Amino acid sequence: MKTLFNFKSPRTLSLSILSGMFAVAISLVSCHKDGLNDNSAPASVMAVNSAQASAPQDFYVDNNKLNASAIAYTQSTGYFTVGSGSHQVQFKTSANATVNTSFSTTFAMGGFYSVYYTDDNTASTYQNDRTSPGSGNCRVRFVNLSSAIKSNVDFAGVVGTKSTTIVSGLAYKAASAYNEVASNSTFSVSSSGSNSVLLNIPVTLQVGHIYTIVISGTTTATLNYTLVAEN
């Protein structure tokens, strides 16, 4: 009968359970501090290298490298899941981990974002609108990140031989609204109010997709464009 009143086993079990609960609590606190692991309210973030003279870059959020391969000029990553809230973001030269730009930014719960590394060793962040285009169409917005044309620019859509201005007076580093366009559209960019085309943009669009077209380049002779798919 004495063995029925042995309290040693319950005491050992209780200590084991408490130790396990403490370890889980520590783990949860650690995950909460690391925004990358806070999947209760994630955002989706991609990185784009639009700095023409740059070496390939690595993309860091809260001191965590997110990209598997270095991001060369005109290249972009897919979306990374990042906890909502404030984060420290960096672009570093992939070959030697030199920090080229470092800044704080905030990502909203459920939001989609693109972070662009630019010619002047800074970065610009834009929220992406993932509203689906109408049947048979695409949605396109424009961003001018070229340090060679810091004046306002116009973008025209070209279908066949017809050219129509769809964005007027876009400022340097500003993003236009999204425009619904036919999938066979191409585009051009010119200085605001000018009929002289600075760059033709003969992109190939896919029905149902959403894009940002980014203008980059350190001189007018080396102007370039990048088509960034956002869905």
C-alpha cells in the first residue's frame, strides 16, 4: 500500500513539464523578436537591383540575408515573407559584405512590397497593388530611378502605330498609378512635354500579370528599363 503514496514520481514529472514549458516560452519570445519568423501577420517583400554601376547585391532584413543568389543589375528576387512592423533593411555588396545602404522601414500586415537599390546608394520602397486586371489585359505602373533624368518624365503606351500618353509628369523616384493595358502594348519614355523619345520600351507582357517598369541608368546614353513581375 505504501507504493500508492510515493510522491517522488509526480514531483519529477512536474519539474519536467515546467522545464519544457519554460523552453517553449523562451522559443516563442525569440521568434517574436525576429520579425522574419513572425508569421502571425506577415508581409511579402521582394528586392530589385536598379543601380547600373553596382556590383551584385545581397538583401538583408534585420541582419538576415534573404536571397540565395546575388542580385545583379536589373535582377529581382521573388517575394520573401517578413513579419509586419518595423525592420532594418540593407543592401550589401555580395562579394565582400560592404554595406551600401541601410535604413528602417515598416511593412503592413498582408502588404506586398518592392525594395529597389538605386544609383545613389540609397533604396526606394513601393507598395505593390495586386488587384487583378480585367480579362485579356495587364496592369503596369512606372518608376523613374535613373540618376541621368531627374526631371519629370512622361510615359506613352504604344499599340500598333498609335501612341498615347498614359503617365504625365512623373517625378524622379515617384511611382505612377497602375494602368490597365492591352497585353500587346509597348511603351516609351520622354522628358515631360517633349515629343523626343528618350527610351523605347519593347516589353513582352503576359495576360493577367501585374508589372512595374523601372527606368535606370547613370547617363542618357545608357538608359535602360527593367520589367518587374509582381504576381
